[in-house]
Amino acid sequence: MKKSLSSQQQQWISQHLPIVRYDALCGDAGFRRYFRLHMPGQSLIFMDASEEPAIYRAFIQQTLHLNGTALPIPKIWVQDDERYWAILEDFGDDLLWTMFQPSSDSLALADKFYREAIDHLIRLHQHPIKAYGRYTILDARVIHEELHGWREWCLEGLFQENASPALLQCFDVIANEVIQQPYILMHRDYHSKNLLRKPDGSIGVIDYQDAMAGPMTYDIASLLRDCYVDWPEEKVEIWALYYKKQAQKSGLLQREISDATFLKWFDWTSIQRHLKALFTFSRKYLRDHNDNYLQFIPRTLRYLEEVSCRYKKLAELTKVISELREKEKW
């Protein structure tokens, strides 16, 4: 991937900003490229999404839609909708993921940031649903598509195992359980790699272009049972129920929904989310030759085994995941 701006891009930027220099930013954003533009007294981000125009359009449209919320998303300074370029507010590089690596024992600091992240989720989930990406709703059809993606790319592709009829029946159970909960506008990838500590110390939210209608607990499951960082299960449950309490206060969730019911939703959505993540990690390796995400497979498999074993209807899935954990080598 190119690590320098083209002469055309430099000329376009200079028409709008007095940049002094720029740096290419590393990361995993598909075929999008990002550069930090340095100017006297401030910096901004240049995004080149010319190789992913559909993602560019979804990002711009979702940004405009979310501008009506108090959600801390990057401001768009300048955009070129024909060349799929944009200049964005710079939130810095201080990802929540890097804040809690390699040790995740800073619970007092984590509590502050995770409660703030949950408060932002409540604001997002109260906003009207609009989707501009590939999907409009995470319904049973899409859930099945992603579960079969896990079967194809992870189970069969990465581990070279076959799916039994009993395992495929678990897919129906998962999809049916997940869709039982209320649906809201969900971020879709709300986790520690898409949340930053901004220079002022508050949290900023990025990578929301895939926002769509989805089950209420999807984002909170992504945040608290994060494939990239571990937290004690008792703390995860406290944070999950903090979200539930705030959702009930805001009118998003009926008061009569019990903690047990909510935590059951949380579990089932976590299972679906982690199978989808394994599908993504495996495909990045096998199709895109990107092995960076293999390191997160052990944690994700462990989450799956620990949660799926609570439900007898998923006995076959638990058995398969246990076998994969014995085989995994990362």
C-alpha cells in the first residue's frame, strides 16, 4: 500500500489547508489509506477511500446522520465525493486497546472509560435507524450468512474440519435466540480498536460506517467481550447491567426486563458475534494473506467455549469449539 500522497492529492489538500508535512498512518482499514496532516497548531486526517467507494459513501452518509447525536465522531472538514477523499478531525492514536495492553489489570481506569463508552452507546441507540452499508438489518438471514461464513472460512478453511448436522442445527438456535431482543441502531464494531482517548481525555468513536438495525446487546457484547482485550467476567457483568440500567432509564428498554433475561440476550449475542469475528479473522488470513488477526483467535475461542457451555442447546457447538481450542496453535 502506498505510503505517500500523490501530487494530485497534495495539490487538492493545499487548496484547503496550509499543511507543513504529513505522515502515513498504519492500521487495518481495508483498502482505505489515512494520513496525518500537520499544520501550525493542529493536525487533521486525510482519508483516501478511492478503492472502496461504497464504504466512503456509507461513512459520509452515516456521519451526516449521526451529527444529530451527542456521539463524539470525527467532524468532516472537506470532502470530494467524486474522488472519495475527505479531511477529518484528528482524534489521535490513543486507542483503548493500546491503553490496556499488555496488561488489563487497570480496572479503576477501565471503569471510567467503559462507563463513558456505554453512555455513548445509549445516545447512539436512541437515534433513528438508518443504514448505508451492505446490510440494513442484522436479521436471521444475515446471522445465518455469517454463521456459514464461520463454517466455511474458520471451521473448514482454517481448521480443516467438517460441520456435522447437529452443529448446523445450532445455527438455527443461535439465530432464533438473538432476534428475540429489541432492535436499535447499532454501531456494528464497537470495541477497543474503534474507541480512542482524544487529546482532551474524552472518548472518540470511529469506524461506524456499517451502522444498521441490530439487536440491543450487539454493541455492548462487542465492547465487553472484546476479542482484543480481557476483563474479569464479574466486571463484564457489572458493566453489562450498567448498560441495562441506563437503557431502562432512557426508555430504550422496558422496566420489566429482568437482569437474567438481559444477560441471556447478552450471552447469545456474544456467541453470534464471536463466531462472526472468527469468520473475519480466518478470511483475512486465508484470502487476504493478513496474519495479524490470528493472535486473537485463542481468546475468541475461549470466550465461545465459556459462554456456549451454559446452554444445553449448544452442546454440539461447545464440543466443536473445545476441539478447535486443542488444535489451535497461535
